[in-house]
Amino acid sequence: MERKKLIFCYLMVAPSLLFTVVLGILPMLASLGISFLEYDLLRVRDFGTPFVGVDNYITVLTDARFIQSVWNTLLITGLVVAIVIALGLLLAQVMDAEYRGRALIRVLICAPWFVPPVVAAAIWSWMLSTSRSPLNAALMDAGIIDSNIRFLSDTETIWGISIPLLSVTAVRIWNGLPFVVIFILAGLQSIPKSLYEAGSIDGASVWNQFRFITLPLLKPILGVLLLLLLITGIGHFEINYIMTGGGPQGQTNVMAVYAYQQAFNSFRFDYAAAASGVIFVITGIICFFYIRAQLKDGDDA
Amino acid sequence: MSVFGRLPRRPARTVASALLITSTLGLAAAPVNADEITFWSQPYGDLLEWKRGMNALADAYEEQSGTKVNYEVLNWSVAFNTWLTVAQGGAAPDCADMYWLHSFSAIGGDQYGPLPINEYKDQWPDLDKNFYSGSLQDSHYRGDFYGIPWRGDVRPLMYRTDLAQEAGLSGAPQTWDDLVTYAKAMTARDDNGNVTRWGMSPGSEIVTQAYIPYYWQAGGVFMTEDGKTATIDNDASIAALSFIRDLVWEHEVVSPEFMEKSYDPESEFLAGTLAMVGSTPGAWPGRLQRENPDLDGKWALAVPAAGSAGRDAYAGSGYFGVLRGTEKVEQCVGWIKFLSSPENMQKLSEASGNVSPRRDVMASDFWSDTDWKKVVGETLEHQHTSQHPSPAWSALINDEPGSVVYDMMYEAIIQKQDVKEVVQRAQARMQAELDRVSK
């Protein structure tokens, strides 16, 4: 009976496992393999794809544009993750509370989730274009600014942070927030109400209830969420690419965009694979902690 | 009525469904039936009208030859990556509407990508007589014949005539100095001194293509005829880059954002926040006429303004060719011959709005029934092919950071670095890229 159950389980998981292997693992391994070859599309015909060891990694890791993209990736991901979790905790409470019009608020909070990132990027590109931005027009009309803000092209930086970087970060937060809110909301709803009732009886303030009941009980979920956001954030591509193409002056360029540009603009699939290899290593480290946390949770349970 | 003739109209819903399925599932593999070929083309003009017209041509060809043509649209948004994949062995049709022959041939080598069809060239005995020579360069590579050019993208200057008149200017700018005069006169500012309308954009949002004609107009060439030696460290580069830099910073008539991805000259022109485009993609005027009747009579085309060496206009071509791997070369050649007949080239030119590489089509009434079309015809006399004899060319002029020409422009124009030093660095980088292909 136990054996039949096991076979049934394997059968159930087989399709998704097959897709993961064919569409995820194999291309990833192929890409890793390419990162150790000279794979220049303009030279393949005459010179083949000789093994070059770690030369591609050395080239990429000594390229100032790639180093800048690593810094930008970490900075944008850090900002997105921190802000989105903070806002998520707040908005999840709003969604969890009971009041008139809650359904409408829930829909509004979740609305950005219905917009694919590609579409969101296109819409926000228009919203933030210097000369046609309705935001600039509104701020001008209100007398708050007397010249247009260059949301996507201002090259002034303070500690490496520029307005375009903040603009792209804001759009990524806007687009990613509903997922986080729903995730945290699910966690909130698993916390027994009796704990809050007991806290109230003991005289705990709202803040203390949040600090000593909500946060500790959400900790496992927040941990998983943090790691998932880091993994998806490190490899993020579309919003940065569509809104700015990594510009101005590389200030919003991230590792995935750099890899794309190497492959499809310069025809250097070897450098692109090496850049992807770096992304793989970073996300691999994060995944290690994620899986370890999952296993630990399983053991604890 | 469709410019393709009186042929049955299929329901728009069917076409839309087909497009949706095509874009969702990807393009289908070649059919197995010996009497069928698969043909891809990018869409031009009105999408549904174009697809309907191509299907009609395919039906007519089937009736004539017995060969069924399975026509599929390859959307521009995925076209480049698709052809790049095809050149590396990805799923390919039997024949197609293609471009960038030099790069894709070099990438595909003798395994994938475009297939030379030298043995069939004699089916077009008057090629040199009937076609503009510049367009034929785009269907030949290393002496091999790859197909028939069918569309051109010649780029004239476009400007707002109403704004020019308001500024007291008549006629079109003829020289670079005129460009400065016109752009200054048509630039508008608010009470705070903020620009509300830029006088000029050098070209389209593909900024590297925008730069190229200015370099030619200053007398420059990018490489030697064998494609092995870079030739940009010269006075022409300095003149072209300095001219555009001055337009941005000294005359303040070009937006300092014009090289950023978020800058869209076509939308700005339509919105009235841009008065002139120095090098206008061939598709814009037709689209403007079709989709913006409110601007009728308010814009005009002109032959590009003259630099010190001429009025060269950027020109590109697309061609009908055959793909390696197909077993239906003869059927494809027959289909291409059918498409390249004068009457079908006329239909294709009218439907797409693209200039035709065929001289007789450009001499037709269609290309002289409006002022702007006449100017397009005049601009053809100044066309300069954008193809260059190196497979590295498309990487060199890519319009994103990292390409030689983009970086050169950004450093010299936007960052205001020493132009001479920038050009010297670009020359070294370009030479390394050209060497990359052969050493």
C-alpha cells in the first residue's frame, strides 16, 4: 500500500518535474557549459567553440559595466525587498481588518498584480517620460516644481543612487507588492485570533501585539518570502530593460540586462553565459539558505 | 478595397485568432507536404490588411503553380531574436522576408540561416536594370546572390511646416546651417525657460542609425571595402559628432535625453513637442498620413540637409530569400519570382508603404500622388546603403550601451568628452570588432 502511494506521488509530480528539467535545468546546464567556451556568434563559423576555461568569467568580472550592474542589482533588489516587505506588512493588516469597503480596498491593492511586468513597464515609461509625464504636469500645475523632473534620464547621483534608479525601483515595488501582501495576508490569517484576544486582556497595545504576536508568528513566512524576493530580484530583467535599457550611463543596468545585451547586441553568448553564471551562483547561495530553512521548518514540524 | 486587389476578405476575427495563436505558441515548423512551403514575413502598414493581402497572393500563387504557401507573420518585436535563433539552427521556414543578410549569413555559416541561390539568379536577367543598385547590395554577400530586394527604408528629413511658417521660415532646410536656423526658430520655451517643444531630433529612437547619415554627409566612411579596416578616426567623425553635440548643448535645440531609451521622437512629433526629425524612418510618413489626419497639411518631407560632403540619406532594404535546411528551394524560388513581378512588387509597395527597389514601381502614379511621396523618390537619389561589408556591423551599430557607435556618440555628445580622443578610442574598438571576425 505504501509503495503504491509512493508511485502515485511520483506520478503526480512527474509532469512538473519533467517541465522543470527540460525547460529549466537543462538550459541552465547548457548555459553554464557555454560559459567555459569561446562562443562568439560571429566566430563560430570559422573558429568553432574552443574551451577557454574561466576566461569569460575573468573578462566579465573585470568589465566596469558588469561591476556596475552587480552593484545596481544588489542595490535595487535590496531596496525593493525592504520596502515591499514593510509595505506588505502594513497593507496586509489593512486587508485583514474588517470594515466597510474592504472588498474594494483589496481589489485596489491587488490590481497591480493583474498587470504583466512588461505592460507595467510600458505604462510607467509613458507616465515618467520627461515631456509627456502626467506626474510632471500635475506637479507643475500645483506649483511644486518649475521644471520637469527627468525621472528616467537624470544622471545626477547621490551615493550611487539616481532618480532613474529610484523610478525603476518604485515600479518594481508597485508591480511586486500585491504578491507580498497576499503572501503575508495568508500568514496573518493563520494566526489564531485567540492570541490577540489574550493580548488585549493582558493590556498589550496594538504595537505590542504586532511586535510580540504577529511578527514572531510571521517569521517563518517572512523568511521564505525574503528569500523568494531575493531570488527573483537578482535575476530580474523586464522592467529595467523596457523602461531604461539600463541607462542613463548604466545607472539602472542590472546583471540580467547586461547578459542580454552581451548575447543579443554583441553576439557574445560566452560573456552572456558567464554573466548568467554569476547570477546563478548568487541565487544558488540564496537558494541554499531557502532550502535549508524549508528543511529546518519540516524538522521542527 | 485592398491594394492587393479584389480578393476574398477573411473575417478579422480569424486573423486576430491566428495572430494570437502565432504569438502565443511561436511560429510553426515547415510543413511536410512536398507541394507546400512555409513563408514568414514581418508585418507592414495595417497589420490585418497586410496579412490578408499576403494570403491573397499566396492563394493566387497556389492557383498558378499548385504550390501552397503557408504564410505566417513574424512580429517585429521578436523578429531580430527569431532570425538570430534561425541563424543558429532554430526552427526556420522554407523562405522568408529577411534583412541584415551580412550578419545572419556570417552567424549561420554554411549550416543555418540564409541560403545562396546563385544558380537561380538568371531567372532575373535584368536585375541591375530594374533595381536600384544600393538595394541589391542588401541581397548579396561575399559575391553570392541570396534573393530579391523588395522593400526599401530610405530616410528623408521631416518637419512641421505650420511651425516653420509661424517662425517666418519658408521651404525646407537645405544645409546643416539651415538645420540650426530652423531648429532654433521652432524650439519653444515656457515662462521659466523650460523647453516645451524641441526644434529637432537627429533621427528616430534608434540613435545609432540616426547618427550614420550625418557622418556620411560629412564625408566619412566606416570601413574599407573589404570590411577589414575601420576608418572612423577622421575629420568627418569629429564634424558629425561636434555638430550634434552643438545642437544639444550650444544651440539647445535637441533634447539632451535623445539617446535615452525613454525618448520617443515619433510620439514627440505627433504630440507637437518636436518640430523636426533629421532622418525619418520610411514607415513614419505613411503612418502619419493614415493615422493622424489632424496633422494633414502641417508636415512635409525634404531631402536630408547637406553637410560638407553631400546629402546622403540612410537606406536599408529587406529581401525575399531562402533558408538553409529547406528541401524546397525550387518552390521557394518560384514563389519569390512570383512576388518580384512588377505588378506584385507594386502591390507590396502600396500595401506596406515602403519604397520599392524596383525603378518602375517608384515611377508609378502611387509614388507621385502626394508631395511627400515625391520627396521620398527624390531622396532615393541620395540613398546610401546601411549595409557594410563586415558581419560585425550590426553589433557595431547596436543602439544600446556597449556598442562602439553608441558609446562613441554618448561620450562625445552627451558626456561632452574630448571628441578627438573619443573618436580615437572608437576607432581602436571598431578595429578590434572587425578583427574579431577574421582573426
